Amino acid sequence: MIRVGIVGVGKIARDQHIPAIAADPGLELVAVASRSHADVGVPAFGSLEEMLDQGPELDAIALCTPPQVRWQTAVTALRASKHVFLEKPPGATVGEVRDLSALAAEQDVTLFASWHSRFAAGVPAAKAWLAANTIRTVDIQWREDVRRWHPGQTWIWEAGGLGVFDPGINALSILTEIMPREVFVTDARLQVPENVQSPVAAHLAMTDIDGTAITADFDFLQTGPQTWDITVTADEGMLRLSSGGAIIEIDGKPVVQAADAEYPGLYKRFGQLIGAGKSEADVRPLALVADAFLVGTRELVKAFIE
């Protein structure tokens, strides 16, 4: 039994992490640490340091804090010889995550940079289809309502909070998983509200060594039905991943459609990595975001008011 403590008991921890841990027979939630009141049926502490000093024995820490403060918290957990699960994005910078990977290896513990969208039901089938076909274009449409999914979360608009790339990086995590070859950013247009630091919308142009045309449109202000779609055209046909990867259609015919099981899949993988004494910290999705900021042009748009 792997004894887990959670740091940061916000919406994602309550909606996904706590239920996923409870459903896994190999895991047990034994404590939480949060700056806000956290009544989740286990001992609660005001900080990770308090949880480590005063709480029950722990084997692993799941970090659900904003990315801007995740590096220091992860360093504390790793230096305490705890396995660490990083909610996405795994850090505010690529360098932070690489530093944590080196520290995890030094401490001989597991570091898992989780990308939950890679565990959507349709992703493995999409990866296999792309590997067997000649890809011509990839179009990503990832549009959602920030007021619905991130109410009151001002950190997302600060430097390092990623703005629309917080959901957009989910699409990029799928893209880097299913593409047969590495992709890179060639151009980006970022729309940044005049009162914040992070974009509310973005358009990316990408490619690979074969010159595949890859585009991505991210929007944080879509109301009504939400859009999380990836469409791939190939010489042999067309593939579409929708609902964030839960549904896959090939030439209009459903192939896979399954209920959400992303976080149970993440925690199963975390347990496997711990058992094997390995780490998994892929920074490619975060690197694409960083490159978009490097090459992107910025357009100031009207202020964001929640």
C-alpha cells in the first residue's frame, strides 16, 4: 500500500485526485496540506513541512498547487525521500522540471510529471493509426470557458500561470504522444488581456521534420458547449479525437468511446513507476508552450473581468 499525501486541496484535487486515490486498491490517502480549510476525512495541515513533521508516515506526495510554487514544494518532498506526483503543468519552466528529475534520480525516488489527457480512451488508438498512415495535416481546436473551469483562480493569469495554455497544454500533451515524429513551433499569435500577464487566446503553427502542417487554436472564452478536438488528415483517411480524447472516429465511424478514466489511469501509472523504481517526466508539452512564448507575437486585448 502506497501512502499518499496531497498538497493543495482545490478543485482539481477534490474532483479528480481524491476519488482516483480512493478507487485504487494500491493507494491510500493519509493526509493533506492546504492553505485553505480542507475537510476531506484525513488529517489536514497548513503546509507540506507541517505534514512531513507532524503527520502520519507518507510514501508519496501529489502536488496540486499552482505551477509557480510547485518547484520549491517538490524539492522539499524529494529531499524528504518521497515519491512525487506533479499535476500538470509540471512546473513554471522547463528548467525546473529537469532540475527535479535530476534530484529524484539523486534521491532514488520516483518523479511523475502527469499529463492526464494522454490517458483518455482514444489516445492509444490514435497513436497507432498515425504510426501506420501518411499524415498531411493536424488541426487542434481547444476552446473552453475559464469562468466555468477556473473560477476565482487568479494565479492562472499571472506570469507562469499559462493562461489559455493551461487547458491548451492538454492538447499539446496528446499531440506529442500520438505524433510519430517530434513537433516544433514555427509561429504563434498570443492575445493577452491588458490587465493580466497570460494569454486568453492563442493560435500556433507547428510542423515536424516531414513538413506536416499542424495548427492549434486555443480560446478561454467559449461559452455553451466546450470544444476539445483534434482532427488529422492523412493520405489514407481522416481521424478525429473529440471530448478531449475520449472519443475517436476514423472516416466518420466511431472506434472508441469511453467514460472519463484519466486520473485513475494516472495513479495506476504512478504506482507502476514506484514499483519499478523509475521516473517519468516528459517536458515536451511544456517546451512547446515555452517556444510559443519565445516566437509568438502578442496582441493586447480588452481586460479580463471575471
